[in-house]
Amino acid sequence: MNPKNTGIPMTDKALLFINGIPPEDLPDTAGYSLIACSDGAFHYLKEKNFPLEKLDFISGDFDSHTGSDEVLYDEKFIFTPDQDKTDFQKSLEIIREKGISTVDVYGASGGEMDHFLGNLTVAFLFKNELKITFFDEFSTYFFAPKTLVLENVKGKTVSLYPFPVTENITTEGLNWPLTNENLDLSKRIGTRNFAAEETVIIHYEEGDLVVFVAH
């Protein structure tokens, strides 16, 4: 799946791990100019034998960190005690301050659903500044620009989720196409569609839209 985003310019790319369900297989770190994690994710990265020396920073309040690795990588820890913000939000703020506009996120979904919804809401807050793409064991998902092109997706499930309302949506390449139609969280959503073609084009005029593409 290769989304082409016509909104935010592509510059450097960050890889961020946060404290949801850990990925079964850790992603390839090649091509990332910055790699970071929240303090909760630091625990599962240790358990999965992630090369901790590749981390550029670990963000959090660190109230549960007492091991030897915490001492060894102490200079990489950024203390962010603000309880009004989640660790995910604080990590994104640091990444933004470093001038990076593209972020791939692992560990945002699974487990407690309020955690997932909270992470999606945080991504909404940054959607005009950062191109955030989430990865889990089932799908890739992100806030879509007004025009989105998905390549090499034939046969994959593609879900369109209004956040909370998306107006004048037109699609090409989906099995159940939309033509200048609206989606509304309280009335009609566009989940469980699938790609009938290798290339899918999604365009909308107003609102915000989360797109999920199954692996």
C-alpha cells in the first residue's frame, strides 16, 4: 500500500513506538531519520530485543523505569511529566520540534479501546502539521488528505470512517463506489468496502476522513 499525499510535503521520516499492543514483528528501521518511543513502549522493545542504541529519544514520566538499560540509555530519556497530555502527544510534539513531518506509528491500537480512540484523536490534532500513519497487525490507517491515491491494493479491505462528518466523497476503484456522497458518524459510515482495482482514488471536499487499508 502506497498512499500519495498531496497535502503535507514529505521531508524526513520518524518511526515511533507507543504503548499499545506491540507489533508481532518489529519493522525495518532503514530509511528513518529518527526513531523514538514512549516510556511504556520501551519495555516491550527491550523484551523483543530491539537495538535500543538506535533510539533517538524515549519520552515519558519514567515512574516505572528501574533497570540497567534505563541507566545505560539515560541520556536518551526526555522527561515529559505533563499529565494533561498523553505520551503519544508529547512524543509527537518533540518530533515536530525537530522539523520532521512524516511519522510511522506502531503500538497505537489493540487492548483497551479508549487508548485507541485517544490516539486517533491525538493524530487529529496534528493532522495539518504531521503526516501520521498507523500500523497494526490488521491494517494501516491514517487521516486522508482531500485527494488520496492508493496503489497496489486490489482485493484489500478499504474502510472510510468519517471524523465525524465527511462531505462530497467520490471514489474510483472501490467495489461500492461513492459519487458526491456524505458520510456521517451518526448516520452512515463507509467501513468494509474493498478495492476492485489496483489503484483506488478517494476525493472529498469537506470534513475529515480516516482511511483503513487491510494488510
